[in-house]
Amino acid sequence: MKGLMQNAPLMISSLLQTGADVFGGSEVVSVVAGEGVVRHTYRDINQRAKQLAQALGDAGIGMTDRVATLAWNDHRHLEIYYGVSGIGAVCHTINPRLFPEQLIYIINHAEDRIIMVDPMFLPLIEKIIDNCPKLEKIVVLCTAENLPDTVLDAVVYEDFIGAFDGEMEWPEFDENAASSLCYTSGTTGNPKGALYSHRSTVLHALMAGTPAVTGTLTGETMMPVVPMFHVNAWGQPYYAPLVGAKLVLPGPKLDGESLYNLIQAESVSNTAGVPTIWLNLLKHTREVGGNLDSLRNVIIGGSAAPGAMIREFEDDYQTNVIHAWGMTEMSPLGSAGVLAPHLMHSTSAEEQFEMKQKQGHRVFGVDMRIVNDDEEPQPHDGTTRGHLVVRGPWIISSYYNNHDANDKAFTKEGWFYTGDIATLDENNILQLVDRSKDVIKSGGEWISSIDLENEAVGIPGVVEAAVIGVAHDKWGERPVLILVPQDSDNPPSEDSVRDFLGTRIAKWWVPDLIAFKDEIPHGATGKILKAELREEFRDALAGATD
Ligand code: ADP
């Protein structure tokens, strides 16, 4: 017997329409390069997204057509999220920090017909346009007076949408229709596309916008620092209107001082981003002797949140840290570190701190397993390590037009291989041990680069740390530690680093080589580019015998 409920499709547009209908007065505050701070309400954004939808329809864009963006977090990007998918077209967010060859690959692979770009990225488009034959139109995200000189035949966004009145209802169609497309950063090989649907995006928003996952409450002021070109800014642009949150979109300037000032000026209460961003925010806050009084929750993900960072937020500024984990292929949220009430009540502050350093509990909708090399499920005992596999309604069932990538991505039963090595405990709290490609295999045993990095960033005088496995004649691979010192003229001594680590990790984990650099290379989303470091240090242990 079937249930007797109506089968209304889950539409992304309904999230913004609800924001406009119910929380219409809530603000969307944007920092826009060349325009300063710009204020709208959800009502305005819904209206402008509809104008965009009409303009796109007029330009011949319809169901399944791909519309690309190359843009920072601001109100126009938000309008594109909704305006494009609202008419059944696919919003393809592109990371502007990719190399030109990768941009060309992605634009051609996605067969984008229109690209909408921030003015500052026009030179990039000028460079690649001849290699993107399917691109028909370039829309520049600005007003006519802010359009820079360009040889391109480009349209100004405000003119593009200004010709339409926004008088329309959002259409309804199959909730399984594609809505948006995001390529993984592609630290190895060509980027791979995750193609989201209306259904997956709405379900992810319903899950993510809850207190048990992101600490979200109605009346929140939310600031996604994680870029909107990276996995839907972890879903915030979709769940913010659903809960009536004031949305603060920080634009291109993501340095500590700019973010600090924005948090103060707009009383931001909930924000999300990668650890590197928060290192800079904390450094600035410390330097000016400031406070983070408005900030109730900071969501940290993308790479592991160092213990020292968690302590500083919580002890010095009373900001709760929610350590989250996810992937482009998972829309992205898979786990979040909001402690379950029974654990809050039965554990000491120190035990809670230990738990917060892990990647949190699996969220509703995501099933997780640890499997061995033969895909056999392993116990959830907090110690058995294995390949982390997942399944759920916002996890890819296949990469977009990429059969080669699909071959290795799924278990026989169809679970998605995350590429992470992890443990799960009896409370289903996830702890990442490493990326399967980053774990260091020394004499047949695993050394976790993440664990080592977490300890190394606690060394006094160290700002950032990266650990890579380097070929070693005797052990196969040994760890090399690369440190960024606070003061490059006065780095900590190698002996003090060894002494510090020696008391915290197994002796055979202590790195064979400690190198200092002024900067460690980062990808567009703040992740350390270990491939570059591996290349640089490839022969660093050549000839070493012990
Ligand atoms: P890409 O795979 O393109 O680098 P993603 O953002 O999809 O970009 O990366 C997902 C990966 O990032 C995860 O599989 C995991 O290895 C890492 N990651 C994400 N969040 C965390 C976290 N909280 N702690 C440690 N690693 C994380």
C-alpha cells in the first residue's frame, strides 16, 4: 500500500521563494569589488533572480543548458544560483584559481553556453576564450559604469537582467533534474564533475540547516567564507533563506582583517570556511586585542581543524567550533562535530576537546562504513582503520561524463569510495586518518600525515605545517615535515621541533627531515598542494640508509 500524500517536486527555487515569502525582510549583505557593501532583502534577491531567469530564457537558455560562473561570494552569484537552476538550467560554478588549461578543460567538458564572471576575471577569459568554442555569451557581474576595458564582446549583468520585470512564478519540473555542477579541485588528473539535482540539493539543505549539524537557528547571521565556487559554499546559500538567516557574502577579500571587520560590523553569528582562513582571522583578532563576541559557531572543514585552533576559538573567544567533513561528491556534508547530548553530559571538557578534533558524527542521510581492501565492513570501534565508503541521497551515483573515473569510485554494492582512510567509533563519530594517497607507508606501517600536522602546528613559533611521504631506500617512505615559521629570520631549531614531537608521537613517526619555508602552496580552497611539495622534496631522502 502506498502512502496517500501529494508528490510535489522538491525545487531549489522553493528555498528562495520561502525566504522571500516568510523571511522577506531578512538581509543579504554583499561586499562587491568596486561597489562596496551592498544591501538587499530576500524579497529583492528573489525578484532579481526571476529577472535573471527571464533574461536567460530570452537568450535561449532552457532545461539542461549549462551556465558557468567565475565569481566570488556576493548577491549576484546568489541570484545566479537560483535564477539558473530555477528554470531547469545547470549552474556550473568554476574555481577561478584553476590553471588556464584546467579552466579550458572544465568549460569544454561541461559544454557551458554562457559564462558569468566578476570583472576582475575578464583577463582570464580573454586568455582562454579562443579555446572554448561552445561559449556563446559572456556576462560581466557589475553595473555599466564598473565594466572594465575589454576586447571581449561582453554584456553587463545589470543590463542583462534590467530589461525584465521578474513577474513570473518559478516553474515546477522533475525534482531529479540536474541543477548544478561542480568539479573537484583535481589535485591529481583532470577535474571530475559532480552533477547535483534539485532533490539532492533541497534534501541537503534540509539536513544542513539544523542545529544538530551546523548549529543553525532562526534569526542567525550567516557568513559563508567558503567560496560559492566550491561545493555550493557548503550549502549555506541554500539553507540560509530557509531559516530566515541574514546572509553576509564577503566578496573577494578574505584576509583576517577584512573578515574581522565584517564580523564586527554585521554581527556575524555563524560562519564556515577552511582552517587557513581561520588562522588569519585569529592572528588578526589577537593582534588587535579584539573579540568575536557575536560569533556563536564557526564551521571548520575542507581539511582537519588543528587542536590549537579549536582551543583558541573556544577558550579565548567563546566561539563554538563545529568540525565538519565532506566532499564535492557529497554536496558536501557528510559529518559534523555537534556533540550528542548524551556525550555532552557524560564527558569531561578534555574528552570533549578530544572528540572535537575528530570529524564529527555522520549526519542524517549519510550512511558510512569502514571497509578493508576486500570491501569487508570493519567494526565501529574507534581504532580499526579502513577505507571510508558512503552512500546517501546527496552523494554522486556517477561522475559527470567520465567513465574512467567511475570505474574506481564505487564498491561492488555501489557505495562511494571517499579516498579517505578513517575510523568510526561506537557513536558513529568519524576520525580521518589520512587521504589514501597521502598516508605514509613506512616499513609497511601507516603514518598519518594529518596526525603529524596537527601536532606540528602546536609547536611554538610555527604557523603552518605539512607532512609528506618521501621515498626512502630502507623504509619505502618516510615522513618529511615542512614548517612555516612565524618569524622566518628566527625559526624554531630542528632539535626543539624533534623534542616537541618526540613527547607526543611514536618515535618512529618523528620526521626524517624538517624543512622551513616562508609559504606552503595552497589550492584554491585552501588545501595544501601536497603534489607540489612531493615534487619539490622527491629526492630529499635519497641515499639515506636509516
Ligand atoms: P577535492 O577532493 O577536490 O580536493 P573536496 O573539498 O571535495 O575537494 O575534498 C574533500 C576531501 O577533503 C575529503 O575527502 C577529505 O580528505 C578532506 N577533508 C574535508 N574535510 C576535512 C576535515 N574536516 N578534516 C580532514 N580532511 C578533510
